[in-house]
Amino acid sequence: MWAPNLQGSRDAPSLYHHKKKSLFSAKVFCEATTDLRMPNCSRSGDSDVPQMTAQCGKTLRFGSKSGMGKLACLSPKNGCDYGSMNPLISGPSPDLSVHNTNPGDIARAPLQTNRRQFLFAAAAGLPLALPRVGFAAGAEPAPSRPPVVDTHVHCFSGKNDARFPYHPRAPYRPEPAATPQQLLQCMDEAGVDFAVIVHPEPYQDDHRYLEYCFDTGKSRFKGTCLVFSDRPESMAKLPDLAKRRPIVAVRVHAYAPDRLPPFGKPELRELWRIAGAHGLSVQIHFEPRYATGYEPLIKEFSDVKVIIDHLGRPFQGTPGEHEVVVRWSRYSNTVMKLSAIPASTAYPHRDIAPIIKRLTQEYGPERVIYGGGFGAEATGKSYRAAIEQARSHVSFLSTGDQAKLFGENAARLFGFKRA
């Protein structure tokens, strides 16, 4: 831990020089060194928008997409465009303590002092207490915001992009593009740290666009691939792809009678074996009537994680058929995905809430992950709204268990790590 001093100077009081408003709130990202200072405002004619710098000259910045951005006041007449800032002054303590967090993490802290206390301490050159605003080498890590991971994203180049054509066997062909660049912008605006790109069926086993997504998103993206166990040339692609790229799972579909995997045959077992040999999960997307075809492999390959997409599609089968999926909770290698949540306004007009609650209770919050909300029309606002809508379905969980479901479980399962 290290404790920089807030320098008493004519600049420090300017933070509370507002006539109408002197309260601030903040997301804080700190590039730590040894000493914090408040220089004059860099905005011409506005002495009430200070910034803080470290002794090395680096600005302590707040709020923009890159994790950087100047301190700014809340007074509308000042025209501040850097968001809001919390000076993080708390009480009369003589220590200005800055604790360690991981680089890039964001900490929050409430303002707990008044103008008189601040001005007196600053003018006298006294240090003030700052709880957890940054990080420093060798310091103890401080609590930070849990990661948020979207584990179910489809990206498309669009119907007219000749670089990445849809496969001749594509079951559908989306016209609008849903690009990794758009996804990254939505993630930044909605506070999503990482995403799993689920390679979509229009490309079949041609993974060029998935690889393009990886090149664009770099460490923020991982992905699932699609190969067909009954086609040797397709299966041959899996080992090389798993070695070269951040593949975390291979997906197997079973929802159309003319596109079923070879249940009960050696080919599908071989896919499971190869997935396990390369440290991959098997991600299954199916209608409940086909669930029994997967069960022998779930049992046999107990060391291979099995990710169950879209709650097991409870409304696309009978309650009895979906009960098979519920009972898979007894296998410790199964993981339920809270995704594609059906609205009660859509057919069959049933309430999904009791099913989500039961699945979460049966599997436990440590074995449920979240995905969804991104598409061609998505914005940062709509993307965030989708997350909050999903969160409302698990409001019965504690804050800590919700944090597991919306990111911590996936980060651990897929190996996402903040820089």
C-alpha cells in the first residue's frame, strides 16, 4: 500500500468552487505512482474542472471508453463533457490511501466529506483519505467490479460481403451485418468485458469470419466452432483450429430432423473425445425431444464440460421432454446457459420465470452463465437493457451469486483475464 499526499495549493480548492453544486460521483481508473496533485484546469476559462495527475506526470483519468478521461464537475453550466468525477474524499482521516487493483479495473467510492472540511484540509496542506481509487506495484489488490461476460454472441459480415460468403448449406442467411467492431462498441457502452463469439450456422464449418472476429477483438473475444462429426473433412479442421485460435467449445446442433448429429454412433463419440483432448467444452443446441441422444456422452466423458444453450429450449418441447435437461444437473460437468429468454408475449405464451428459477436452483449459481442481447440492430443502450432484463429473472439470487452468473463463472470456465 502507498499513501500519496494531496498537495495544499491554490488549485485544490477549485474542486469545490461551484456555487450551485459540489457533489460528485465517479468511475475511477488510476495509473498509480507516488503522489497525487491537482493542477489548474486545462479547459480555458473554467477553473472548476480540475484534473489529477501522478508525480510522474501521468493524468489520473476517468470515464471514457479507453478507461481514461479527465475529472469533471456536474454543474451543467460548465459544459463538462468528461462525465462526472468523485474526488473520493472521506472524513477527516489524515491518510490519502490509494490501494492496489488490477490494471484496467474500475473501483467506486462515495463522497463523504463537506466543502468546509475539504477547503480547510487542502489549504493547510493536510492529506485526505481516498479509498481504493487505483493500483500500485506490490500493493494489496482491492475489490473491483466483477467481470461481465456475454457467452452467446453471433457475428455476421452480412449477405453482400464477398470476403466472407455464407456456406451453400446455410440454413439461413442474415442480410444485415453484425460486426465485431459494432460488438466492441456495444460492449464498451454497456460495461461488458468479454464475449464468446458463437460461430453461426450460415458459415457452417468455414471459420474465416470467426477468425476475423478474433483478430478484431483480440483478448476480449473467444469463440466456439462448428464441425460435423459425420464428415471426416470437417472433423479434420478441429485440432488445427483449436491450436491456432482461442476456441473454447465445439457446438453440436440437434433441432432439425434433416440435420441431426449421428446419435449413438462412433463419429459423435469421436468428436467428444477430440474436444476433450484439446481442452474444449461441447456446446449443445437442441430441442428437448433430442436430449436423450446426448446423455450417454455427457455421462461417459465426465471430464468434458457440456454447455447447454438457451435453457435447453424449454418451450420447444413438452415439460416431460425438458425434464430430462433439468435432471442433467446431477452431472457436475454440465453448465446451463441463461440465453434466448422467451417473452411471455410470444407463443406459447408461457411464463419463463419459474423455469429459470428452477434451473438456477437445480444447477446452482456456480454452473449458470449468461449470454445474449447483441445483434445487427443492437446499441449500447439496448445491449445493457438486455442484460438488466436477464438480471431481473434472477433477482432471487444474492448480489454475489448474480456476479457469478453474469461473468465470474464464464471468466473462470473460458479463461478470460483482465490485463
